Amino acid sequence: MARIKQGFLGNASGKLGNVVFSKWRDQHTARQYQPDVHDAKTPAQLKQRNRMYALLQFLKPLNKNFIKFFNSNIAKGSTPWAVAIKNNMKCVSDEGCIELEELELGDPECPELEISKVVYNPFIDQTSFSYNAKSIIPKSVPFPYIGVSVLGKYKTLDGTHEFDTRHVLCFLPPGHFFCSIYTETAEWAFDNWWGGGMFWMMFYDTYDMDRHCNPNNGLTKPVYFKPTSMIEGFNTLVKENPVPKDAITWEYQTIEKKNFLVFNIDYKKTQIKNPKDYFIRFWKVSIGDGTTQQFDAVDWDLSLKSFKAELIDSVARRASIVLYSVYKKSGEQVACFNRFYIDKNIESKEFPYFWQLFTCWYANPSSFVLNGRQCGFCGSVDELFSDFIQLYEQGVIHNGGEPEPPTEYILRMGDDPNGKIEISGFVHEEGDIYYYTEKTNAVFVPKPNPGYVFSAWVGVDSGDVIATKADSYELPMIKDRSLSPVFKVLV
């Protein structure tokens, strides 16, 4: 048997620390065995530890999400982490390299699906898939309920492993996944985008609860994908930002019956010393009326302080997303990509960002995080809940309690055949009964018939009537009231 020496496990595993290993041929942990290694610094041992370290660094970001999800049901007597190490050790080269497409998780029982196209949309940081799953649905699943898992891997300059682990399981997938999340009228975007990824699909029987508890039932083999950007040359590895968004302003102009979108640059807000040596390349998508339209790139020579883009009438009446980067005249990209949203059209009509993307099917609510008092549809929570806020400010709705209906008092007005009373200030009426809220006044204006004049008020509440001006009276509604008018012959 083997023996532990200097914290290393012989020819099988490498450095222990807090990592638990499975013996390759059974389900016991490595700590139960004694390695027979007497020298932990041989070339073979160093290579083994290098491979193990590389694998651990690769798998660590996936431990509590994808590894736990796929390996929990197959880790009998072991751990999902140990199963992942065992299954993926063979994928590590002698130099300590491992490629994402070689990653093995779970126990797939169905062939991989066909992915015909994977496109990255930099305007909204979205990766879209076109795939065909009909040919691989298991016959044992009569009512398939489809789920997918998508693991995105970001591009990095230093070779570190950065993953997007948000899409562990998505049911009834539309085929769209977002690399960033929107917040209010901007988004966390262009820090990076997926350089590649893995795509799994699961076929659940709608009426089989056991399948819902085990993703490996009906699991397909993973497919590696590499998105293609809609914008040729799109690159997020350049991190400098010499022309930030606040250095560019925009406005609409109408010149000789033609509509223009005019951009202006404030050189003081940039880091460019010789503007004549650079240009900005713009890409634009107009959104509105339930549709979107993408336009070809245009270049703005920065030796000119402003740039005009002519718009056809239909585009001038829409909102737009503008994407841009900065280049040297030689063609070298020297800036990260930025984008901004043009929320008004040429008629000054505003279009909330969330609402435009949502109604034009350019994104969906799962890609948004709305902060504070922000509402995607109307722009302001105060506008959306204006009635509620008004009742709260009036004291009708109290903090921490159930909504309380307002106190109402009734007014009964008697008849006189020689005239009528115009009544106002009430909330609603039912026949000869008028309803008033608390602390309001009933307002009366007598209207006598020809040959008659108003004479007096009679009834139990007649003494509380107040004459406010000629031919007008008020009665404070602090309780239920009963009142009748008296008209007399004009002498």
C-alpha cells in the first residue's frame, strides 16, 4: 500500500489540502490510503501536481453550480467534486492545459443536438442559438419538457478561467442567453463576452417527478459552441476608454426638409491628443413599432468636431441603440466598445429603454435588473403607483397596515315642487342619497321655478348650513345629514 509523505498522494492524485479524492477504481476517499511515495519532488511527481493544480483551478468556479447540478446524482458514496476530478483528469495535458470542449459532467444518455448557428449581438450583449432537438428526443419521454444548461466561458488575456454560471437550468428555452444584465437605462456590458461555451439539453417527462429530480435522465451529450459576432471585428480585449460616452452628445436637426442625427464631441473629456489621427466607427440599430433595423457602420473623422447622419422619416421617429469604438487611421482599435441609448425621436417623444426592447422582442425581462424607483414600462414607480401613493399621502392607506376604506357620510335632500337644488362635492349618488367623504363640504345652489324664490332650509341639520355667497350654501359633512329646501311665491 502507499504512504502519505509531505502532503502528497503518490502516483494518483497530488496535493491534498482540503481536497477530497476518490480512488480511481472504487468509491473511498484518498485519505484512507497510504501512498508509497518517498520523494515528492521527482519530475513525475512535479508534473502530476502541475496537472492536478491546473485541473483544480479550472473546476473551482464550477464547483457549487454546474458540478453540483450534474454530478450530485451520480456521486454514490463520493462527492460531486471528487467525481468531477476523476472524470476530467484525463483531459489535462502534460503541460497542465485543459480545453472547455473536453469538460465532462453528468452521465449523458442521449446524443448531442445539432447547433447550426450561434450569434452574438453586441447591441444588447445577447448570444442566440439555432438548434434542432427533435431528432434526439428519447422515445421513453412521451411528453417532453425541455430544459437546457449553458456554460459560457469569457475571453481573458492572462489565461485565467472566468465562467458565466447563471444558466445552470432554463426551462422551455427561447434560444437566447444574455452575457450582461441591464439596469435602469444602461447595462453592465462589454466587460467581456463569451469566447466559447458548452450546451446541454434535458428532456423531462412532464408527469415523471423522478426525472425532474435527476438532470441525467434524458441528458444529451454537451456541444461546444463559439459565438460569431454580428459586428465584424468586435473585440472586448481592449480595455482603454479614451472617448467615454459622456464626451459625445447628440441632437436632431432638420435641414432643408431632411432629418439628421447630429453627434458632437467634447475634446476636453477625451484622452486623445491629436484628433486628426483617429476616427470613431458607429453601428446603429433603430427600434420601434415592434421591429428593429440594423444599419451598416459609418466612420466619423475626429478632426471634425461634429458628425451628421441623415435619417429617413421612419427611423427619425424611433429610438436607437448606438455602438461605437475608436480607431487609429491605420485601422488599429485603441478603445473598448461603448454604447448609448437614444431615448427620443425627432418629435421629442420619449421611449423607455426597457419598454422598447421588450415590445420589439429585442430582449426579455429576465435580462433586466431595475433599481430604486425605476419602472421599465413607465420609467418611474411613482407614475406606475400614482393612485396608491396619493391615497397613502392622504392617510387613506397607512404604513404597515391593510388599506382602509375612507369614511363616508350621506346626505338626504328633500323635494319642493316649486324649485330644485343643484348639489355638488359628493363622491357618488344613489337616487336621492348623496355620498361624501369625511371632512368635505356639500355645496348647494337653489334653482327656483319661475315666480318663486328660495326662502329657507328646514330639517334637523338646517342650522349648520352656511351661506357662502349669493345663492350658494355649504354644509360640512361631519356626519350623516338630512335637509329640505323651501321656495315661496315671488311677491
